Amino acid sequence: MNFDYLHLYVKDYSQACRWYQESWGFALTREHKTPHSQTGVFQQGQILLLISAPLGQQGAIADYLSLHPPGIGEVAFQVAHWSAFNEKLAVLGIATTPIVHPLTEAMGLTFTAWGNVRHSLFPRRQPLDNKAGLGLMAIDHVVLNVPKADFQAASSWYQTLFKWRVQQRFTITTPYSGLYSEALIDPGEQIQFNLNCPSNQHSQIQTFLNHNHGAGIQHVAFRSHSILETIKRLRQNSVAFLSVPRHYYVRKQQQFTATPRPDHSPHIDWQTLQDLGILVDGEKTHQSSLLLQIFTQPLFGQSSFFWEIIERCQRATGFGEGNFQALYEAVEAGENSH
């Protein structure tokens, strides 16, 4: 499997269209209207981002936004063995609807998953010609928040449907919050899809679920080939990122200094990372690997959807659970300062 596209539902199409072109470096490749919605297809690297807004009070986009705040309402995948997969959906009793790919016009199908998020499936295709931008290359991973009571059912559903397996499990605990996460991966290791649930009623995951009126996509990570250059340009374009506690870099540098790293490990420019607010995490099993990541401010108000930018140096895996701890502490510090 491969990611195909993300579909962002917004209320103001013109504003979003300008922002993703001017601030994020996406190229607008196609636009189309229906009686009920307006959609633009944007590309950067191999990332396809659809942005849609309703035209009136009817239609699928308007229906979604009547129940949830703006955010990712559809995640599309490419699958091999198309016929066999269609048969599996029928056996599992999953109701599907035909859909036309917004760029290639290939026929596919779509169905509702968790929290009114839709998944669309298309036959595997050739990679697109890369569109230059700010260094964003591909979709790295998608994160779905679900209520604690639904977590095991959701995880089993994805594993059964797509034959994904659990790649990693971790728990985050802060003075105010907590979450449990499972990182799922497909057999070809091209899809990384994470599930989060709250571990207490004060969890930021629970706050998101309350704000979103149910399960939904919390964030999506874009992979960059040079996160330092990408973030410099995004910050120049006034994209806002979560602040990082001052002590974070002191502690991280102490951790890395205390753990000898191989000579061929990537150089860490601590001052630049701190200036840009980029988080850094190493791996216990692959000490030469390095994971760099940063998170935008929530796009649609507190506790709403946000983007992540990530760079995996020396084939780093995982999701920087140590950095998630710092992220949540940063968010809580901001919330409790008001």
C-alpha cells in the first residue's frame, strides 16, 4: 500500500488556497466545482493535498462540517491486488461507494471509517512528477484519535482490513495529561498509521475528541529532505509552530553527550535546532539514527488539527515518543499560562 492523498475540509476555500500556495509552497494543479463544493488539488513532492469547502448547506463536505470542525475528512490509499481487495471489503460487510480520483480520474471506492473520516482506495499507480516547493517530499504518517472505549476495536479493524501490524506501542504521561498509542504499519512498510486514545479525562486526546465531537485525524506528518531549510522558510512565511520549553534542549544535549554515538552519526547543530524549535530524538537500537520533528500550532483553534514536519536521518524509525512528552508539556505550559 501507499498513501495517495489527504482531503482537508475547510470553510473558506480562497483563504486556504492562498495559504497553502504562498506559505507552504504547494502547487495548485487542478480545480473543480460541483453544485455543493469547490475543490483544489495541490501537490508538493509526492504529497497530494485536496482542499474542499462547501457551497451552501448541502453535500458531503457541508454534512461533515456540520458535525465536526475543519480538518482531514478523507485519507486515500493506493492498493495492489485491486480485485482481491474489493472482494475482502464485501466479505467484511463494508459498504462502499464508487469514486473518481481527483487528479488521475482512475476509478476507486470510498467508505466511512472512524468518526466520519472516509478512506478511499485506488489501484496502485506510478509516482507523480515531483513538484518543487519547500522541501516536503511525502506523507510520513497519519494519526487518528479515538475514544478509549473504541480503541481496541479500531486497532483490530485496521489490522483485519489492511493486514497492518503493530509496529510500536507507547504511553505518554504528564502532570495534566496522558495517552496510549499504537503505531500500525502495512506489510510493505509504506504506510504508517497511528492510533491514540486518552488515558485519563484530562488528556489532550480527550480534549481533542471533545472539540472534534468524536474520533478524527489529529495530525499528519510530512517528511522533509532537509527539515532545517524547510522550517526556516516556513517560519519566514509566518507559519506558527508550538513553542518548546527552554529546558528541553539542555536536557537533550546532556542525554546525547552521555551516550556515545558512532562517528558516522549525523552532526547535531543544537543552536540551530533551538532557534527553529525543532525537536530531536535518537534511537537506542540504532545509535547513528536521528529523528527531527516539529509541530504547527493547531490550525482551527485550540485542540484542533495540526501538521507535523519530520526528517528521518540514517533511516530512523519510530515517532520520537520522548519528543511527544516535550510536545505535550509545551502545550500544557501554554494552556496553563493563560
